[in-house]
Amino acid sequence: MSNRNDEIERLRRLREKQITARDPLAKEKAYHARMSARPRSRMTAITILKDFPLKWTLMFAGGILAAIVAVVLSLSVKASWVPLVAFALIAAGLIVGRVIGAVLDWRNEDWTKR
């Protein structure tokens, strides 16, 4: 009878091991454990910006820069086509910033672990 109980217990442990190995949230749990174990550092605007992917940060920066250029253009030139060019500049700034940020993010990925 003891052999049967030992076998059942062994199978139960094996099943638990297999279930935990298949856990889709295991990587996420490990990531959160690492982040919570990490020593807290002082939070500044620069550290917050470094946490965002470059594709979003540079898209935002490109949009802001293009908006500044559009405002300067609209204040200096009094023509009917200026608002269209301003919108086009802002859209181009967002797109160019997003593309450059995505390329830089792609470059920084760790391709050796794939």
C-alpha cells in the first residue's frame, strides 16, 4: 500500500512541476519579482523618460519639435496655406520620431538570446 501512495505522490509532484513549467505568467512574475527586489532610486523626469521605449519618447519629441516649428511658421508667414503645412509638419514630426525611435529600440534589443 505504501508503494501505491508513494507513486501517487510522485505523480502529483511531477504534475505540479509540469504545470509550473508551462505557466504563461512565470516570466511576468519573475520580472515583477526582480523589479520589486531592485533598490529604489530617486525618481526624476529623466529616469521616467528612460523607462519608456524610445519609439514613444522620440515620437513625442518629434511632435513637440514639429509643433514649435509650426507655431513659428504660422506667426511669421501670413498665408492661407500655413495651417495645412503646420499640420503636415506635425504629422511628419510624429512619424519620423516614431521611425527613428523604433529603429533605435530594435538596435538595442538583445539578439543573442533568440
